[in-house]
Amino acid sequence: QVQLVQSGAEVRKPGASVKVSCKASGYTLTRFYLHWVRQAPGQGLEWMGIMNPRGGTTIYAQNFQGRLTMTTDTSTSSVYLDLSSLRSEDTAVYYCARAMADSTWTIDCWGQGTLVTVSS
Amino acid sequence: QSALTQPPSASGSPGQSVTISCTGTSSDVGGYNYVSWYQQHPGKAPKYMIYEVSKRPSGVPDRFSGSKSGNTASLTVSGLQAEDEADYYCSSYAGSNNYVFGTGTKVTVL
């Protein structure tokens, strides 16, 4: 079945960077766009951006431009989120999420989430 | 891009119906038919329940339905069951390759 399996929890100090991985299985990675969404503790969902794993085209939400990089490794069916210049407000669960094949702006499958804690 | 506005909470007794609103603008909810609804249980990843305003994925009970009027979308859960107690989020395409979520609604089954 379709699955997105993410890397484990991370702890970083303010100013550092973090890289979260998301491995796709049960489908061909390059046929579906991937979103990244985060959720701070007790808060709502926040869209971070979207990428086309075929070719690597990315679109980042304005709030993250300059700090966010999304990449893909098709050889391992994995996508990566790299967030730099971390601050305490970046403490959140980060989700990768697959878009539907014929509806880029509908998410039909989510990873289990990766908790990133930013603390000195 | 501002979050779409949802009521913080909604509730109903088992068997009753509850409707959650999601208010945006003509630049997001009102401008596109890419409104989705997600259900999230505590500590779990969201799950899509409705997409493109009113379409229901296979496996989602027909107790869940979606609609839209102007800049406001709605999710109705009929015949409430205990397992429907969760947080619900709407989302919408917002033009210019932007995407926005709602503020979230906690549904309580009394």
C-alpha cells in the first residue's frame, strides 16, 4: 500500500539546520507532487511548500523563502526537507504529504510526522 | 496568506449532525473548487475526508459531506459517532501556487 515513512525526531539549537527525510513506497515517487506541512504543538496546520519529484521543481510558501530547501533522490524514492536558521518557533511536527495524481492541491496521503525541537 | 477561519469547537450527541464552517475570501475558498477537509485524531497524521469541495474518497463514510457557498465552505457530519471526535481542518488552493489551511475545529461527541 502507499506509504510515506519519515525520519525520526530531531533536536537542534537555535541557528542550526535540520534535514528531514520522507521515503515513499507503494507507488512511483515521480508521478505525484509532494507537499510539506508543519504543526506546532497544540496549533493548526501550516503549509510550507510543494515539489515535483520529477525534475525537482519547488514552490515555497512566502514565510519560508530563503530558509527552506526541498530536494529529491529518485534512486531511493525519497524527498528531503532542509530548514535553516532555526528558531524556537520552528518547533513542530513536520509532515510530508502526497498530492493526488489529478489534483495537485488535494493531499491524499500523509507521512507519520517528524518532531523537530529547537531549544538551547 | 492568512489562515481560513473555522470555529474553535463544535459538538453534538451521538446520532446528531454537526456542521463546521470554513470562511475565506474570493482569492481562496470563493475562487477555486479545491477545498479539502482533513480529520486529525490526537497524535496522529491528518486524513483526508472530503476533496474538491464535495467529493468523498473511497472508504470515507457517506455521513461526511461537503459544500460551498461563496467564500464559505462547510463540512457536515451526520449521525455522529464516538470515533468522529477529532480535530478537523479545511484547506484551499489560494492562487499563485499558494495553499492555506483553516484554523481547525475540535469536534466533541457529547
